[in-house]
Amino acid sequence: MHELSIVSSVVDQVVESLEKYPGARVTEVRLKVGALAAVVEDSLQFCYGIATEDTPLEGSRLVVNIVPVTVHCAACGADGAIESLQSFRCPSCGEPASDIRHGRELEIDAIEIEEAEEQVKP
Ligand SMILES: [Zn+2]
């Protein structure tokens, strides 16, 4: 499943960056996902629950921010968000535009953690 492999690599990256914070738990992971990445948010959420089991991410929240597809138009020089994924046309002049500037993102935007509480020694 496409989403599961995405989520697994996200979990790996988060676990790696947690190495600097021993004992910390993740409370929230924010992802930036381009509209062209062709992922289904519900599937991402479902897979996240599976992929985070028995990791420091277990029980954390996944926030998915969809990045709209924007193109640069060679004809008029405008940059803009396309109206639909079925039509890659410049929103200003209507010419076909294939120079995609945004919309392919698939990256971690932010990770929120809760630092380990100090152990109280008996
Ligand atoms: Zn144009």
C-alpha cells in the first residue's frame, strides 16, 4: 500500500530525529503533502495508527496539510494554483502550463514532542 510505505518512512525519520531527545514522546506530527502525491488522507491516518505501534510516536496525532498544485506559465509569466488536477492550465491566461512549482511535496513540516519527565529517585 502506497500510504503505508509513506507513513513508515515518516515514522523512521521522526524516530531518527528523536535520538537527540532520549525518552521524549511525540504528541503530533505535521505533514505537508502535495495534491499531486496522490495520497488519501484517511488511508494515511489509518496506516499511521498501525505504523506507530510500539514506537515513541504511538498515540500521537497526524496532521496532514495538503499543498495545492501551482504552475508557472511560460506564456504570461504568472504563477498560480490550478483549478483542477484534470486541467493544467494557467489560471491567468488559460494557456496549458506544465511547469509545476508546488504540489509534489511529501515532507515533515513539524514534530511536536513532550520531553521526558525527570525521574524521581526514591
Ligand atoms: Zn498564463
